[in-house]
Amino acid sequence: MPDPAIFPWFVVITHALTVFFMLMLARSGIEVLASFPKMYWNDGCPPGREWARFSTKMYGADSRRPWVSLDEEEAWNPVIAMPGRKNLGLGRHWHFMTVHFWIATGIVYIAMVFTSGRWHFLIPTEWSVVPDAIEAVGTYLQFELPAKLPGEPYNAVQKLTYFAVVFLLAPLQIITGAAMSPSVLARFPWYGKLFGGKQGARSIHFIGLCAFAGFVVIHTAMVIIHGLPLGFAKIVLGHETADRSLAVAIGTIALAAIVLIHVLLTVFARLRPRTAQHLLGVVVAPFEGVLSRLFTSRQRYTRADISEYHRVNGYPPVDPEYERMAADDFADYRLPVGGRVANPVSLSLAELRELGWATQICNHNCIQGWNSIAEWGGVPLERLVDLVSPDPDVTHVVFYAMDDKGLTEGEGRYGYFYEAVPIFLARHTQSLLALEMNGAPLPIEHGAPVRVRFETQLGYKMVKWIKAVEFVDDVSTIGLGQGGYREDQLYYANAAGI
Ligand SMILES: Nc1nc2c(c(=O)[nH]1)N[C@H]1C(S)=C(S)[C@@H](COP(=O)(O)O)O[C@H]1N2
Ligand SMILES: [Mo]
């Protein structure tokens, strides 16, 4: 058994890093929550059936006024959200970058806990710890301090709590986090079902955040009750008998530094969003890219799984040419497919159908957090790729849309919607040019006459109202050069697998 009076250096360092990372995970997680501040237990997220709603805006499935899911986003203050005020793209970047370091810190900590023998202090090996913990709570309620377990640094309720936080709560956050990734859900549909679907995972993940917050509040209060200088001596200088005023000074400076770094990073992300998107992308993009490349969709939902309501994102095109085509059931619509290909084509809807037909019942994951299951019918994208025969140097397929965001959205946005995806995605199973939804021609709001489906990706890659398809070897000259409209204007990541 290690000396209970000593807090080894690895505890001191990983504890400090964890304070910084957890604060970042919480703030960036709150940013993500702001973009869809509603909690559901059921996939499909039927409007009005949320179990929690952190928003005064109400939208009904049968609302007379058209609305899209981006209208549900809230602008929360940068003090609580990282980086705050409708910055979902960057919030996710911070969250996913931090989670790498948080997990790495956790792995080092746990490895050291086991090799140092300190696991004896954390992992209960006798059931008696439970009644002892209840008794300790009773002692606290009498405003007295319970005795430590013999030969150990903590009392029974402390030991149980630390055990639960390290070995239950932290892993729960990791496994429910993974259960929200569209690539993971598409490749292993059973995994999402473990949590009652994506919304179950999202709800548990949120409750996990609340549990962490509750732990931090009580833990801090307990440190104060037990004596702040003593607590600082242990967690800053590593020993009960260390110089307490020195420990308090260093600990206070460390806490102030953590707050200051948060402030600076927030200001940086708000003033230089493009730089933040690129720098964070260095860590996040390779990881997302590997997931997107390796995981292909194996979804086989049944008709009974189809959601009763499917949210819309993006207002339909408003130009007269689109409205004229729609009035005519898109009889003279043609889809030009070109760029760096041997055989450019321009296809009518009938000609598209002749290339081949597939249907699939799949789960749609919007980056904001909602999901919906629907049946899509259309042409496997691979057939189109084979038909046009792209040059060997092609890296991306670009889908251009007919909605001009300056007209449909305003809010300072401009230009036609478009998204580029890596060419390998076009050949994945269940990559589809969809002409039908739930057995009927695509409704206007879901992308008529043609939209694309990449079932391992987030919704923003699945361009609706497609005007043209282009095979390219470089996306930097298209739009603002970030690989898609939402990457250009909302700083979303370029890979959309998580
Ligand atoms: N042309 C176009 N396609 C688009 C969008 C858009 O705004 N314009 N929004 C994207 C986003 S963010 C999502 S989540 C899905 C929503 O698809 P749905 O409206 O069929 O649910 O469409 C994607 N395709
Ligand atoms: Mo979305």
C-alpha cells in the first residue's frame, strides 16, 4: 500500500489538466447543446415531445409557418458556451480536440493508478464500503467530518464517489459520445440501440454532464469544509504536511491561469474563427477522416422504424425557375454531371432511374443533434461514377444546389449551397442520389427533385435540390474554399463522420 499522506506527482499533474479539459468539454458541449436545446428519449425527435427544453421557442410538427431546424438554434453567452453565440462548428471542434487530450490524460492516470498501487484507495474491494459510505454521509449531516478508512487517504463516501466518477461516469461519457457519431451508428446500428438510439445516448450524455457538474460543486464544497489550505497542500504540493500558504498561492495562480487561458482561447476563436477552424482541424480532421473512410453504412431499419416526423433543414429555393420546374413535376429537369471526367453527361430524371435503383431505410443525423429515420429510393451513386468515369486525379465530388442562402436565410449569409465529399464516399454502400422519400417522390422541402444521401455522414453533406455535380481535384477554388457551404460560412469540419 502506498503512503496515504502522499499525493504523487502524477495525481497532481493529471488533476490540474483534468480541471482544464473538463471545463473545456463542458463549455464546448454547452455550445453544441445550444444548437438544438432539446432532449428526447426517442429517435425522430417529435416536436413537442422533448423531456427537456432550454429554449422558449416552440415549433410544432403542423406549424403553419415554415421553419427549419437552424431556427431552433439558440445563441448562448461565451461565459458558459465555447465559443458562444451560435458557433456550433467551432464548439464541436473544441469538444473533439479536447476529448483527445482528456482521454489521453485519463489513460495515463489510470495506468499510473494501477502501477503505483493507488488503485487500493479508489476501487472498493469489500461491500462494507457501502454501509460505511452511508454512515459517512450521516456524519456529514451532523456537521462532523467522518473518519478516513484505515490506512487510506479517503473516507468511504469519498472512495465510492471517486470510484464512480473515474470508472463509471467518465467511461459512460465516452461510450455515449461515440454513440452519437453518424459513422459509428451507420456501421454498428446495434451499438446505438444499447442506449435506446441516438437520442437516448444524447440524453444520457447530457445527464452525465449534469452529474459531473454536481460532482464538481460538491467536491469543491467538501474541500472547503475539510479545509482549503490542507486540500491545496495535498493536490498542489503532494503532501499533507507541505507548506500550506505556498500551496494556496500556487493553487490560486494555477486556477487563475486556467480561467485566463479559457478567456484567451474564447476570444481567439471568436475573433479568428477561420484560423481556429484550421488549427483545431489539424487534430480533429484526420480522426474524422479515418472514421469516414473505414466505416461503411450497414443500416437495415424496418418500415416500422420510420420516424413519424422528419425535420427539415434549409429553406427551399425561391427562384422562379425552380418554382416553374416544380409546378411541372420537374418534367424538364436535367442533372449535368461533369468536371474531370471522361464522359460528361446531362440526365433527365427518367435517364437517372435507368442507371439502377435501390431503397434503404436509414437514420439521418443533423449536426445540431436531432435524427430521423426515413426510407430513401434512388440511384446508387457508384453507378453515376462508373458512367462518367472520373480522371484518376479526382479527389472530391461537388454537389451544387439551387438554394441561394442570401435569399432563403439572410443573417449575413450569401451564395448557393454546395458541399464537396471525398471521392471514396461516392463509392460507399448506401451512397445514393435519392429521388424518393418514404415511397413517394421527394417532397420539395426534402430536396426535390434530387438530393444526395451519404449514410455515414452528418446531414449537411447531403445536398438537396441538386443543380449539378462536378468531379474535381481541388476544392480550394470553390466558394470560400473550405469544401462546402457550411464549412465556408459556419466553420463546420470538412469531414462529417462524427
Ligand atoms: N441545398 C441544401 N441542401 C441541404 C441543406 C441546405 O440548407 N441546402 N441543409 C443540409 C442539412 S444541415 C441537413 S441536416 C439536411 C436536412 O435534410 P432534410 O431537410 O431532408 O431533413 O439537408 C442538408 N442539405
Ligand atoms: Mo444539419
